[in-house]
Amino acid sequence: MSIEVWISFVLASMMLCFTPGPTVFLVMGQSLNHGKKSVIPLVTGVLSGDIIAMSISFAGLGALLATSSVLFSAFKWIAAGYLVYLGLKAWFTKANMEEIDTTQKKSGKIFKEALIVTALNPKGIIFFIAFFPLFINTNNAVLPQMLIMGLSFLAVSVLSASFYSFFSGYLRSKVKSVKFQKAFNKISGSMLICAGAVTATLQKSG
């Protein structure tokens, strides 16, 4: 793989990862709700979800999703429903400033939610199987190129999740009153519900 092709792939991956979508809305919403301590479980959850989605795609499910409207719709509605559930839960969470200091106890739960949302994104699964081949030079060994692109995409994904998580967590850390915590709970809940709505409107490629 030439350096020019690799740079083009990284730039395309950055455009995809940094453009607001279900995962970005989830990361921002959870960071606003739980603060900077949620950064590590969120980022590792997104990373794990991407690895799962990438593995599923390379195993062939991505192609099946691209051709099966029923399967695509099933993935879409499961992911959308889960996001709306998370949004409603955040919306109705009672304000409690002590909760900010106990985020570490919830790390496993935050990680799981980020993993599920990222791994269940049907567009993400299809992206891996449809997008990667565009940058592969069939005259050279394919596996090394796939590994380079896979690791590069994961690095960009981690960078994106970290950016949105740190930024939202920073804003959340500046809020010290119950009144503002209530407002942030509503904001984070609305973001997650919005992410569910975006996912529900996804259309199958082709």
C-alpha cells in the first residue's frame, strides 16, 4: 500500500468517524451524563464494538446485510430501540451530585452500552465490507493491506471517541449544581434519542 493511498484512507476514515452519528451521540450523551471518568470505558467500548463489527463484516455478514432488507431492518430497529431506551433512561435520571464521584462503579455498564451501540450499527458493518476494497491493490498481498487499514481505522475511531468524550466530559465537570445536572441529563437523553432516530432512518445501500 502506497503512502498516498493510506493517507486517502485515513482522511476518509476521519470524515466518517468525526461526522456526528449514533456512536458520536452516544459518547457525547454519556460523557455529559457521567463526566470525564467515563472516557476510558466509552473509548474502549467503541473500540471493541468496531472490532466486532469489522470481524462480522469480514466473516461475510456485511454482505448478507447489504442484500437482505429483512436482516438490515432487524439490526436497524434493534440498534435504534436500544439507543432510545438509553436516552429515556438518561432523561428520567434524578439529579444527584454524589453520582459524579461513583462513575467508576458504572464503568462496566458504560463500556457495554458503547460496545453494543457501535457493534449493532448496520451501516458500520456494511461500511467495512464495501469501503475497504476500494483502497486495496490486488496486485499486492491483500492481508497486510487489510491489517494496515483495520488498525488505521481503529486508531481514527479511538481518536474520534476520545475527542468527543473528553470535550463533553470537560463541560460536564464544570457543572456543580443539581439544576444544571438535570439540564445535562435532559441534553444527554435527547442526544441518545436523536441517535436512535438517526439509526431508524438508515436505508440499505443499493
